[in-house]
Amino acid sequence: MKIVVIGGGWSGCAAALSARHQGAEVILLERTDMLLGTGLVGGIMRNNGRYTAAEEMIAMGGGDLFKLADRNALHREVEFPGHHHSNLYSVARMEPMVRSHLLAEGISIHCQVRVTDVEMAGGTLRAVLAKQGEAPQRFEGDVFIDATGTAGGPANCNKYGNGCAMCVLRCHSFGGRVSVTAKAGVKEMIGRKGDQIGAMSGSCKLLKESIDPQIVDALDKTGVAVVPLPPSKVLKGKLDLKCCQQYAIPEFEENIVLLDTGHAKLMTPFFPLDLLRAIPGFENARYEDPYAGGLGNSIRYIGMAPRDDTLKVEGVANLFCGGEKAGLLVGHTEAICTGVLAGYNAVKSACREKLLVLPDSLAVGDAIGFVRRQMREEGVLSLKYTFSGSVYFERMKAKGLYTTQRNQIEQRVGAAGLTGVFLGR
């Protein structure tokens, strides 16, 4: 059987690995020259309920990428406002580690391949059409996984944001995102909050060498630096634009919160450069990603797939989805979790076997089902869901799903009969 994964972000990589572990031939298509997507500039793992979710996936045998991120951690057990026991990985080293792991597992990776269209027959995907440079490409498969995300292209960032912020997605160079789900004729859902369509990415990266050495020293030693803002420099309201609502709390508005991911990760969607340089210690500040971080950031959550709890896309017999394409789930951990399930069920579908729905006794299963139900409710497309904060983390705690006790998590997975389920045939 052949599984074709479109999109090489955290979710696409997880889906490819999961399908490969189930014995499939796997082709992974990525439109840029690097894997991981926003994971190239992200870097936060295991904060709050993400610890629970990661350990659930490890106990179920789907933890390869979490283990790689743990090995690549610059800092462990970091505390910053509203977030506990966080790991911060090196954004410079993460992609080569993941790529090497996928290649060692026998996954065929095709970079700089931009999908442009699909071939359909009777509600079934037969192939995706693509271009590599100007050369046409065609990839047949038994089952397909849409992990193309919901960000870009530049036209959306211009229309719904403050213009192209020249971010790591690099649409101008490699072409904008193309949704396989939409090309297959499925009407996608659009996130919105009032008049705002989509949401801005939640952080910027500063070149370490451009900020005060004492601040850098604190970052290097502890992984975090919090610099209070003078009242006149506080920008009210911009955190409401963030897709990462777990960080939309007063501490992130009233302070400059920096995390060490190799760069100095500034926990705000944008900060005007002239105001930033007026703050002691940041007189020479320079943005590393996005380069226009003084004005804006990329717009995400435009184009999510209607799907069921197995992550099969509604209306197409052999299409699954993961990551942001699967709905209003925010973050690397969330992308990996949905990717693993999508890859597993893609193979089950190809083999005409029963698909897996993770139970709501597990945080991952509860989140996947809860978000699907919520997205069908009037007015909730303005919300975002994550294991690390905001609406869903509160639900985790209320249901007693949040824990950092590994043995308790392993027992919970065992009670559900799912220990090692993703390990392979």
C-alpha cells in the first residue's frame, strides 16, 4: 500500500512515520527545502498539559518525534508566565534530526515539490499533481494525508493581516500553500474572531547578538528572561490576534518575555521596532523571523477540514488530515498527536480494517473529539484549543486528565488497551 503525505510540518512528519511503522510505502511531499514548517521557529514542548499528551503518545508507541525533541532540548523544566515544566528545543538542530530519522525509517522525502491539483474518481483521490520547479509531477497513492496547514499565502497575509511578514514559510520563494482538501472539492472551515479572519502566529525571533549581553546570559543559563515594560510601551489588544491563546495573558502584554530556542523567542505576534529599541537592553534589536516582526506575522487558521474523530476528511473516501488542517488545535504537540493518528488510520483504511478512535479517557482522544464538536457550534471558530492553556487545558484539568506522573499516564493508556498500538505490525 502507498500513503502520500502532503506537507512536511510536524504533523506531516508524524503522519509519515506512523504510516511507515504500519508497513506502508510512504511518500512525503514538502513545498519548501526544509521540513517542520512553523516548527523551524517554534521550539516549545511539554509545557502544561502537553507533557501529558506527549507521554500518552509515547506510551501508545507514537512518540518518536517527542523523543527527538527531548534529545535536542536546550533547556528542560523551564518555568515562564502561566507555563510549567517546559522543554525548549534548538530550532537550528531540530530539522536535520527529524529528516535523518525519517530517511532512516525508509520514508521517501520530496522537497521543493508544490502540489497544484488533484485527480479524483467517484469521490476518491487517485493522485496529486505537483510541480518541482517547472517540471510536472504526479504522485499516485492508495490513501492521502493533508497536512498542508492553514497559513499563507501572501495574499491572505495581505488581506487579513498586516502584509507579508517575510516569515519562515517563504511563500514568495516556494509558492503558497495549496490545500488538498479544498482541491478535492471539500468546503473548508475558516477561523474568525469578530471581523478578524484567521489568527496571527504568536511569536517573533530576535537575533541574540542584537540584544544586551546580560539578557542573553540569563537566557543561556535559565532559558527565559522577563523584562518589564514601561506603562507607555504596553501595546494593549495585540495578544487578542494570537493563534496561541495560551500565551494571551497579561504577563505577556506587560513584559517582554523571551525564551531561548537558539534565537531569543519573543512571545508576542509583533512589536514595533522603534518601540522595542526604546527599551533598555534592546537598543540594537533585530528580528530574525519574521523579518517584518515589527509590523506583523503570518496569518493562520484559514482553511480547516471537516473531519471525523478518526481524522478522515468528510466527503473524500481516502483522505485524512492532521495538524492545523484538522481544526483549531494549536501547537507542535497537537500537530504530532493528530499526525500520528492520521498516519495510523490511513494504513487501516488502505487495508480496509477498522479505524481507531482514541477514547476520551485519554487527553489526546478527548481533545480530538471535543474540538470537532466545538467547531460545529455557532461562534466558537474564534477560539483556539491547546493542551497548554486556554479553553482546552482548563477542560483537561476539570476532567482530571492533566498529570505529570508518567506511571499514571501509562496505566491510563493500558486501561484503554492501547499500549504500543502505534508501534507497528
